[in-house]
Amino acid sequence: MELKKELGLVGVFSVATGAMISSGLFILPGIAHAAAGPAVILSYMLGGLIAFAGILSVAELATAMPRSGGDYFFIARVMGPAAGTVAGLLSWFSLSLKSAFALVGMAAFTSMFVDIDIRIIASVMAIIFISVNVIGIKEAGRIQVVLVIGLVALLLFYIVSGIPRVKITNIEPFAPNGVGAIISTAGFVFISYGGLLKVVSVAEEIKNPSRNIPLGMILSLVVVSILYTLVVLVTTGVLSRNVLDGSLTPISDGAAAFLGEGGRIALGVAAILAFVSTANAGIMSASRYPLGLSRDGLFPSIFAKVHRRFKTPVVSIILTGAVVVAFLFLEIKTLVKVASAVVILTNLLSCISVIVMREGKIQNYRPSFKSPLYPWTQIAGSVAFALLLTRMGNVALIATASLVFFGIAVYVYYGRSRVRAESALLYLIERITDKELTTGMLETELRDIIRERDEIVKDRFDRIIERGNVLDLKGPVMREEFFEIVADRMSKRLGMHSSDIVELLKKREIDSSTVLNPFLAIPHIVMEGEGKFCILIARCKEGIVFSDDFPSVKAVFVLMGTRDERNFHLKSLAAIAQIVSEEDFEKKWLDAKNEHGLIDVILLGKRLRDR
């Protein structure tokens, strides 16, 4: 059962923004300041700039493959199911850990107002968010919009009120621990930008993903990067080093410094809104990873179950919620560093994935958003992410490696025997080695994804093309020889002698040439009988010799029908005319790998369709 498309641009922006503005802003600045000093401001800026390189790659992949599971789904299609399983489990645990951390943070701030154990508060809130997400993403998305509006408003109030009270003495010396500390701290706070990945995990439920995914993600990153920088600047400027270093409530402490107890309470409320929005978005998006893994046979099928009424992955949501609740009772600090390392690794894999997809020359890889400055954006991003990983420390790297081996074990002992998949990496290897390694499975899957993404509804023309009357000829070929090949191929299907078909084709060509331009010809004949209509498409890279004037026709559409199909005959001509008029049709036609590729060129061509 398909998931409902409920999230628009505002919803996408809110999911990403709400997921990012959380512990990374309300808890980490104090710890980060202890490591980098006032230059923590640059660490947040650097993290945002590096995240931008990753998000351009993620947005390209997500618009080409808008499916639940997000980065898992496209990494599996690019690098194979083993790598996809690892990426899916890593992202699932990362988002679950981040959600648990947000709930603990929320409970810690809430305990300022009510005297209840923070784990009890966090567990109750987790159950509430699990229930909201089971009911539907639209409801969860609406809550997210409200939460983000309130959160951003409070942060803007904090910035505007705090900037005039910044003291230069509090930000001097600016970088007491050097450039190395700035870079390593950028890696530490990178989890602050991890919420962007939550958007791609719910990509299948986004309306008009071609527009809303890249625009929503980029807007969110720009807004959040500016907010982070300004909020950390104000906090660093209004608090002395002794107060800020190591503080677990740095923003509330900053508000108290120039707004009094009322400011502390207001920013405490903002922190709670941030943690609530992160936990809500985290459960919403993390639950789509078991769904994606299950759909591909890498997890038990029960996790792909979609609720008949609410159309949400109820089992995956409940499992994710249970994992989040379990994490509430664990020591979180080291696991947050692991989550940050996982987010960095996922962005690194996304940059590499774009390079593999593009260099693999996969015909049906058609992202509606393309990362600018390819491949330099991806190369620079990969280097930057690798550098950040090396700065994360041994504990985070060992824990991440352990999760990688766990993912490999899940694939080897469960998924490998249950899945047949084809990756873009095979296409790249095939291109380099000039050996036939692929079967077209990935091309077919991408074609179906494009149809759903672009809301392409099959009509009669599509169904006729899908019958596979395709010739990919080695040439050059003379016109008469071509007509004989067509007649032999179609005689049984049309119930006619091949010689009769040849005569009709010759007669039509004598009456009037069917060559429209040096590249294209559309021969068509009228047969006796009723209710018959067929289309045969042919390619000859070396050219079909139709006449002295047209010695190298490379694309031919042969239309054959009875008189009662005249109207559909005209509609088919119109459809073909629209497809071949695309600016890059000739290149796509010649680049198509085989007969299936030729069919896809036609099926995915831009044209008006009968509804």
C-alpha cells in the first residue's frame, strides 16, 4: 500500500528546521565553547557550510528517488543492498538516538517547572509522539509547523534583544585553542545539522517532491545556519567564559543574563519546543527506515505493513518508538557523538553516490534538482566530511565501526538470501571494464519512480509501447531490407502475410516519403479489418537508407492500424511528435543501452496524456 503525500513546502521546511534546532543549540554550545572558545561561532558556521555540500547531493538523490527510507534507499541503489542495509541501520539508530536525546533534554528543562523524574516525563512524551505518528504524517506535520513557528519567534526575540548587550571582552581571545579545535568542534556540533536527513526519509510522503524537497531543505539550512550563528554569537557575548564553559543550559543562561528570570523561562519554553519538535520529527522519519528495509526484503515483511485507515507504517513506528524509549535509560553523551559521526558518514556516502550515479551514465537517473558545480561540490564535500570524521575521536569511530559490522551481519544472515538488486556501482564498473554486468533492474525501478514522482498516468499509447515491439539494428540497412525485417516481426501479431505488409509499406513510401527529418521517419499503413493497432520502434545507429536525400535515418516509428483506429492513429502521431521534439531526444535515443532503454525513452518522454 502506498503512503499518502501530505507534506508541502512549509511541512518540509518545518520537519527539517524542527529536527535541527534542538540539543545542538540548547545544550551543545556550552560544551563546544569549552573546547574551541568564542571561535565556537566559526565551528557552527563551518558545520553549516560543509552541510551545504552534503545537502546538495542529498537533494539531488532524493528528487531522483523520492522513497521512504531516504538515504538508505538511494545508497542501496547506488552501492548495493549490503551498503544500503548498513546505511539504513546507521541512520535509523542515529535518528532514534537523537530523538531520545531530545526527549531527555526536554524532560530536563521541563523538570524546571514540575518535580517529576525526567525519564518518566520523556517516556510519556515518547508515547504521545508515537501515537501522533501512527494517526498520520499530516497531523504530525501540522504539529511540526506550529512548533517551529513558536520556536523561531522566540529565538529571533533572543537575538534582537541580546545583540546590543554583547560584550567584546567575552569573545577575546577569540580562538585560544587554535584552528584544530575549531575544526574538531565543527565535527562535534555537526549533529546539529543532522535533521536535514529526516526530510529524505519521508520523501515518499511529500507533495511535488521535485520542488519541495530541494527548496525546503535549502531554505531550512540557510535559516538554521543563520540562527545558530547569531544565537551562539549572542550567548558567547553575554556570558563570561566561567559561566558558559560546560553549561548544559547555555541559551537559558544567556537569556537570564540580560532578560532576567522571565528570559530564562521564555528560552526554557523555546528549548522544550525544540526538543518536542525534534522528537516528533525524529520518530516520524526514523520509522521509515525499517519500512524501506522491509520493502526490499532486508527486514521482516511485517515492518512494511501500512495501517489500512491511517496509511502509516504502524509497526515500524511502534518499533522505532520502543527503541527511542529504551535509549532514554542509557548514557547518552557518547552515543550523541556516535550519532554525529553517523550523520557525517551518511553525508560522505551521499556525495560519493552522486558521483557514481552520474558517471555510471544510468539512463533513468533523472533528478529534478541537480547539484551545481558537479563534481567539485561532491569532491570538496567528501574531503571535508572525511576530515571531520578523523576529528571525532576513537570512541565515536569504534562505536560507528561496530554499527557498520552489525549492519553487514544483518545483511549476510538475513537479507542476502531474500533480495535481488542491481546497483549503480555495477553500471560504473560495466562502463569502465566494457563487460555486460547489468540486467536493467535498476533502470526499470527508476522508471517506475519517475512515473510516480511526475504523476505520469499510463494511457493506451504507453501500453502499446510496453508490448516491446522494438528493433535495435546493426547497420547500415537499406529501406527495403528494413521493411522486410518489420514485416517478419509483425506478421504473426497482425495476422497478415509478411509480403503483404512489405507491399503496404512500399506503397506508402512511394505515395509520399515518411521521413520527417534526417534523423526520423514515421512509416504508417492502413490494414483491413477492425480493432487493430500496433507500433514498432526501431533504432539503427549506423542509419537506415531511406533515399538518396535521407541516407542515415536513426529513429523509426512504424504505425500499423485498421481504419476504425484512425483517431487513435492521429493521437499516436501527436504523442510521437511531442516526444521527438524534446531538445535532447536524439542524444537520449542514441545513448540508450538496449531495447529496454529505447522503450524508456518513449515512456518517459514529455507529452500530454489521455486521462
